Amino acid sequence: MLGKIKISVIGGGHVGESTTFILAIKELADEVVMVDIVENLPQGKALDMMQAGPILGYDTKIIGTNDMADIKDSDIVIMTAGFPRKPGMSREDLIGQNTPIMKDVAAKIKKYAPESIVIVVSNPLDAMTYMCKKITGFPDNRIIGQAGVLDSTRFMAFLGMESGVSIKNIQGITLGSHGDDMVPLPRFSLIGGRPTGEVVEKGKLDGIIERTKKGGGEIVKLMGTSAYWAPAAGTVMMAESIVRDKKMILPCHVILHGEYGIEGLFVGVPVKLGRSGVEEIVEFDLTEEEKAALKKSADHVKEVCEIVDKLK
Ligand code: NAD
């Protein structure tokens, strides 16, 4: 990844356009290509974002297109195409609609950007990441799902709201699948350097953990569709660690081969992200209870992947 950096964003809806905008503001790429199937829409949105450049001071070239061939030779491809949840829906309810989209897009990523690192955002996240790996056949280090960064930032935001401490002083992490059985880890989370349990009393902490697990649904209920600013910010943070070789340790959905006792499934775990994508899977020393929660979460991912496998 030397020379000019090209990042493509598939899908120019809520998540795709906010991701593109944050990528541009941070000047993470020389060129950002945003692809959508709706005629003229990505072109219009790209032009609008280009026109914000002189005010906001970025010179990233933003291209909107309906042609997947325009992602040619991208360094990173971010997959956001697909239907979001409506109130009352689970992420798994999107399987039937989003699996064919994932299959189609993944085949084109393989064709046009065979050396890219792919960040998958479309839901149901763990199963769509698995499908992307299956279709592209890309190596494990180049297929990464985004959701752990989002779930963790939700956890941190709630800890900040409850404790009255700046989020700049808060660290928090959730592991597991991107669903209601995700595993927030208060034991590995800090408020101003102190374990969360010392700052927030147990009843309130339990409430925050529950709210984090259902954080996506809370927003769907309020807005009638999925969140996009925090998901986009999380996705860009991952892209930044890759493009700038920052080696951030972030919770990402990667395929495991025995780590945490899990085999052949994409599950959210802490990973080191650098120029070559996933550079290390970090194994936390979990308690039996935490391990059991992660295993339960992984079992659920397995069930969803089996359903996806059976779809035509
Ligand atoms: P949206 O409806 O606003 O946008 C989706 C876009 O995808 C639409 O513009 C649509 O035209 C486009 N699209 C459909 N098929 C396409 C194809 N083959 N090629 C290119 N574009 C195509 O939805 P959204 O709010 O942006 O959400 C997108 C996806 O991201 C959903 O599946 C949602 O559930 C998921 N999501 C994931 C997370 C996460 O943390 N992983 C968070 C929020 C949303």
C-alpha cells in the first residue's frame, strides 16, 4: 500500500455516505469511490461532498458511481450495501435480503480489487463477513467485520453518560457476535484508570451492559432505521489503523482457528490492525463465565452461518 491510497465504499446509503464523508474529512485516502445501484444517487452525493471540501479543507477526490468496475485496485473496500433493520426486526431477519447482495458484491470485489482488504459492515454482520470470505477466498488477514468497535463505543458512551466522566478517559470493550448475545467486558474496561465496577455501582453497570447489547435496537426504534454515524466512525477507525499502519488493537470480527476455543467462525475479538490488515489476534485471559458467554455468542454465529449456507 505505497503511493496513492484508494478506498471504495459499496453502498451509498446512510452508512456508506457517512463513512465516505468521514474518510474524506480525515483525508485517509487520495480517492474514495462510493458505489450504489441507484442511478445518479452516488454521483450526486459525491459531488455534494466534493463541494464541502473547500470549506472543511480536505482535498480527497470523491467519486460516485453505479459501476463496480470503478473499485479497481482499491487498497480497502468497505461493504455497506444491503437493507437495514426496521423497528421490530432482528439483524438475522435481514439474511434473505442481504445474502444475495453480499454474494454479488463479493464476487465483484474479487474480480476488480483482488488485493484489497475488505471491511464488512452489512448485517447480519458475522454471517455476511463469513459469506464474503467464502466468495472471495481472500486470506484471513484481509476479511474483517466491523461491529465490535461500534458495540464498544456504545458501551463507552453509556459509561460516560452514567459516570459523568469525559469519554476521553474511558476505555471499554465488547467481544462476541454483533447481536444481543454480544459480550461487554467490564473487567477490561476503565473509567479514568479505575475498573468500571469501582466507579459505577453494580445495578447501574448491569443496566448499561443490557443497554449496550440492545443499543442498535434502541436507535432503530427511535429513527425507524439503523444507526449510521457511530457505525461509520467505527469503520473509519479500522481503515485508519490499516492505512496509517497504526497497530491499534480494536475488537473486530475475524475468523478464528482455535483462539478463544473457537474454530472456523467469524467472531468479535481484539485484533491488531496494521498495513496488512489483521496482524495479530489478541487473547484476553477470560474467566470461565466470560468464556462461556463468548462460546454462546459463537454458537449463535454458527447457527446463522448454517442458514446462510443453505440459501440459494
Ligand atoms: P441504507 O438503506 O441507507 O443503504 C443501503 C444502500 O445499499 C442503498 O443505497 C442501496 O441502494 C445500496 N445497495 C443495495 N444493493 C447494492 C449493491 N448490490 N451494490 C451497491 N449498493 C447496493 O442502509 P444503511 O443504513 O446504510 O445500512 C447498510 C447496512 O449496514 C445494513 O445491512 C445495516 O444493517 C448495516 N449496518 C451495520 C452496522 C454494523 O455495525 N455492522 C451498523 C449499522 C448498519
